[in-house]
Amino acid sequence: MSSGADLFVVCKSCGSEVSPYITECPYCGSRLRKRAPKLDKGGQPRERRGLRRAPRPSLSPLKPGEMPGIRLEQRPWATLGLVLASVLASVVLQSNWSRAGDLLLVGPLDGDWWRLATTSFVYDNTGYALVALLTIALFGWLLERRHGHVVPVLVFLLCGAAGMGLEVAIESFPVAAGGNAAGLGLLCAWAVPDLLARRRGSETDSDLLGALVIALVLLAIPLAAAEASWVAAAGGAAAGLLLGLFLNAARRH
């Protein structure tokens, strides 16, 4: 039998062309079908009664602050706090407050060990601040979504301090500020699971090429910002890789 879109069907007994909506051939009386097709509102036959519509996806009850059809994830409060703290510290530095210099790593520590951490929050170059804070916001959010609120803060502080500590250990008069070391640490810690998966031959959905471009931009920041340090960036990246390995192992267990 032909489909319902055809204008006629051919009787197998006499070869006559007849209407597709009848059950017997009017010329020879042969049986064409067991019953006449049902018509829908548009007058078209419904040939496939067995087909069912696919079930429509449904959402669980909405939580406060969510929109219908959109499921919001937990907000990255820790990452937002890091970015806000960096903005405030930079504003304090540019306000010429007399004690603002205590936040920076300029010269030997002389017991001011906290400068290894606080100097990662301070920027004097707007372009440097924009690139570093966007990197921190992106990869801090990705880590926070994967591991929770505490991990991005710890990675930021540890990688920033590791980078600045390497600057102090290598340079006779260390000068370093801003979050290039901390940003690279967050990026590397996030990338470790995908790098390991690619090494095993597995496919991942992450954009590692884009992450590499961002890392290269951060490494090139010292060309435009005097307070950015190559040594600190390298130290932050190395610390990020080690922390990423630890986090990946802890998550698997």
C-alpha cells in the first residue's frame, strides 16, 4: 500500500487506480485493507498509530533564584571573593596610603613573610590586572565547580606564595606583584585531569588549546608590566601542576 500522501492506490487484482480511503476495490470487489484509515482534523489519514511522542524532559522543582527551564549551579563565591579582594587591594595601593607598600614584594622580606601572599592581590598596571583577574575568575570558577569553595582559595594562595618565594630565592632584590603566578597555578591545577586523560588516549571536552593561549599571555605579561615576574610565573605554574596531581588523586579516591 502507498502512503497517505498518495492520491490513489493500485488494486493488486485488477490493476485499477482507486481511492486510498476505501477498503474494497469498486471494480473487482477485492479486499484492499481490513479497515478504512482514520482521518485527522486536516483530512489526512493517520497511517502510523503505533508511533508515540518522545517524552518531554521535565525539571525538578525550582530552587530560589532559578528561572523556569534553566538550572543554575552554585555561585562561585570564593572566586568572586578573590577577584574582589584583588580590586580592593589595588585601589588601596593607588590611593597612596602610607602602609600600602607593606603588601608588595619589593626587596628582601626582612621577616614580612605575609608579603609572599598579599603581593598576589595587588596591581599597578590596568592591563595586567585585567588579564590576570579574568584568568583567575575563569579557572577559579572551574576549580570551585569541581572541588568546592575552599580549593580555589588554597590553590591561589599556595601558588602565588610559591611563585613569590621562588622570586625571593633566586633574585637578590626581588620585585614581584600581581596574580600571574596565582592565575597560572589555577589554570595548571584545572588542566591536570584533562592532560592525564589525553595522555591515556581518552577524549575530553575541555579546550586545552584555549587554556594554553591564556597561559602564554600570562607568561608574556612581564613584557608589558614591570611588577610582573617571569620567575614567579614559572613557580606558580609548577606549584599548580603539583596541586592538580594531588587534587586529581584525592578526587579519584
